Amino acid sequence: MNNRNKIFPDFNNTDKHGRVRLNNHGTLIDLRGKNIVLKENLEIILDDDDGLEAKGIVRFSNGENIWVAVIDWNVLKQ
């Protein structure tokens, strides 16, 4: 996976399933700036610019009507 799919997340903005919501300001700026269109099963890299990084798989949350990323919290890189 290349850096094209690297976006800024807010790792504190999670749903009840522990999925990272992809609706914060920094994420939306990255998505727009890199012309990334979110879709089911898209692989992305979440990098918060403070040293935390994780691979994620995009899913749509029907309950919240937003895109989220499923990550493995056990392999969050610092």
C-alpha cells in the first residue's frame, strides 16, 4: 500500500465497536486533497502525525450513516 491512502484520523473518535470514525476535519481534508473516495473494504493507513499509525479497512456504519475504519488496536504502531 502506498502513501496515497494515508489519511489523518482521530484515534479518540471511535464508535461502540472500536472502529475509527472517518468524519473529523483532518480526515476530510486528507480525503479531499488526495481524491480518495471511501468504499467498502478499501485499505487505508491512519497516521495521526504524532507517531501513531495503523492499517485500516473501510466500512460503512449504517447505524451512524458514516464511514469508519476497522483497525487492530493490538498492532497500533508508535
